[in-house]
Amino acid sequence: MTDTYKPADRTVPTRYRERAVYDRELVHSILDEAYVCHLGFIRDGAPVVLPTLFGRVDDRLYVHGSTGSRPLRMAGEVDTGLLVCLTVTHVDGLVLTRSAFHHSINYRSVVVHGTAHQVTDPEEKRSALDALVDHVIPGRSRDSRPPNNKELAATALLRLDLMDVSAKLRTGDPIEEPEDMTLPYWSGVLPLRTGYDTPIPAPGLDASIPPPEYLTAR
Amino acid sequence: MTDTYKPADRTVPTRYRERAVYDRELVHSILDEAYVCHLGFIRDGAPVVLPTLFGRVDDRLYVHGSTGSRPLRMAGEVDTGLLVCLTVTHVDGLVLTRSAFHHSINYRSVVVHGTAHQVTDPEEKRSALDALVDHVIPGRSRDSRPPNNKELAATALLRLDLMDVSAKLRTGDPIEEPEDMTLPYWSGVLPLRTGYDTPIPAPGLDASIPPPEYLTAR
């Protein structure tokens, strides 16, 4: 396995090509840090973009939903799979420049193009569902009741292989016009990060069960 | 103007209908809190989802980009506009349940369907660009150099009217099977929020210019 994804026509952006990267490890880290992706597909000739949970196993992404949900049902109806675009984005900072025009954000994003297929193999389904839970809270799937057969049957899963994929990012300082440098406006970056508040136990939780380390260590 | 958007066929979700809301004020607040949206459109018969900055003026959304960027160029080429789906999502908390199956997230999302049109009127363009800057940092457009004619000409703008729009949210405690309530696993919610680090001044910024209040008050 190589360390980079192969640039394809549609993953080479028309703008800011220098911001596009295909490094496998970087792509995985951007995906793994995201709680939700935005899944795009076509319905009745129009684009639809829905937020959804996802998981990753090596070079495969999984999204799941009820067997009644729209994209899942559509992929199941079509033998050839469902054309999708799956995108995740992190906003890392707000970039303020002296000119309104050059304002920007520091960000990391990954865009995956491909065809999603329904997963029917029970073993792949089980490991994909573990991956979905562990994607949000690493280690959690081993610390909860596994899905039973009824739950497995009620869950539809789509697989999307990471092939036509690229990351794009902006980091660092503002970029401005030389003639703006002496204007009397503040210029710089406001860094953002995800914060966590104290875990809130469910009503009636047995008081002898402490919050697990994978929550309190954040 | 009414207080709610009108439910349409495609904004009534197939799943969790009780989570869908059409309240105008709530829709606006979810949109305004987001730094980026995910814009979906169709290119060469396939869906594309790209993260992008946006702004709102009343019931109109604006996305912008270079005149060379793909969706902007596509909308300009087509007299009838570009079919899009614009989605924003906030992840407010991780919902841990005793069963792997019922894990969820608390979230707020807005999905807008419609046709985006190029903005050519210079006045609308100026006010939309102000809105884009103020969307990320309220008050900032008045505290920076306005765009000049060359910058205006280099910027393409798309307008998307808020008509076919809905919000969806999940809040509150875990929901579990009665028979799982005595399992020895922690159950509850881990609340998330966006944190801000200390603003980083640009290299060479005049030391007499303090970070503006709209940054430090966060």
C-alpha cells in the first residue's frame, strides 16, 4: 500500500491547488477527528447533503442508518450502488486581515468521491458498527452491549472505499496586500478548538459507575 | 413574513420526523452560529460537497468564491441557476448508551434546498460581502478596509433564497431499551462546545493595535 492517494481529475481543485494533499496518514487523521461527515447524493435530479455519523476501517468508510432512511434505501434499490460525495471539515482558526477581501479561515477538509454499496455480510456489518461507535468515542464499542440480531437487521450500512480522495488545508498567518500593512486594523488568527464540558450521567445511572476514562481524559 | 418556513416534500424527513422544525428564528440561529456550510451540487452527473464560507441577509444566503471556482463558474454558465443543497451542522454532545446500538449525538442542523443564482448587482454584492465577513466575526466588516473595484470584480457571489428549508435537532438524555438499564456501563452525555485560544497577532502587527473586543469577548 502506498502512502498517498492518487490524484484524480475531480480531486485536483481548480483553486488553490497548493492546498491539496493526498497523504494517506493526513487524510485518515482528518477523517478520524470528525464527529460527523456531510454525505452528498442525488435524489430526483437534485443534490442532497445530509450530516451523518461514520466510521473508518483502513481504507473503507462506513455510514449507517435505519433500513428506512433515504440514502440507505436508495443504495439498496440500485445494484450499481449510489454515487456519493462524503466531506468532513474542521475549522481551526479565523484569519482576520486588514482588508475585508483577504479574510479567511484555517481549516482541514477531506473530500471523498465514489460509489457507496450496501453491506450485507454479517461479519463486515458487525465490525463496521464497532468502527462507527469507536469513531465517535475510541474504545467505547468494547464498553457497551454489542448489537443483537434484531438491531443488526434494523441497521443498514453503506461502504465507501477511499480511492478518489483528497485533503485540503490552510494553516498559518494572514496573507495581505503590501499596501494594506499599515492600515490601523488588527490582523491575525483566532485559534478555535473543541472543548468538552463535564459528562452528564443519564437520569437513574447507578452511582457506582464512574465516567469512563475515555471521556474524562479529553 | 410568517414565523415558520413551509414544509415541502423534500424537507419532511423520512426518519425522526418529530426532530424536524421549520421555525424561522431557530433556522437563522443555527445558520448564523456556523463558520462554514457544506454546499452540494451536481457536476458531470455526480454529487459534489464542498465546505465554504457563507453569509445571511434576512432570508437570503450568500456563498462566494473566486470567479474561477467551480460552482461559481457553473452557476454563471447556466441561466437557470445551479441546483444546490446547503447544509450546516453543529455537534453539541456525544450521547453514550449502555447498548452500542443506541449511541447518538446531540446536534442541530439546517438543510436548504434551492437554486443558486449569480449576483451581479454591485450594491447587493457589496452588502453580501459585508454579510460574509460579519457572519464569521460579527462587526468586523466595519473594522477593515472595504473591497475595492478590482476585488469586487474578482469575487463571484451566489445567492440562495431560504424557502425550502428545515432544521433538525436532537437534545437531551440517552434513550435506551428498558432491559439495558441495569447493564454495568456508563450512560450519559458528553457536552461539546467551541473554545477559543488567545488571538495570535500577525507578524509585524503594530503593537499599539490591541485585539478587538469582538475577539476577546468570546
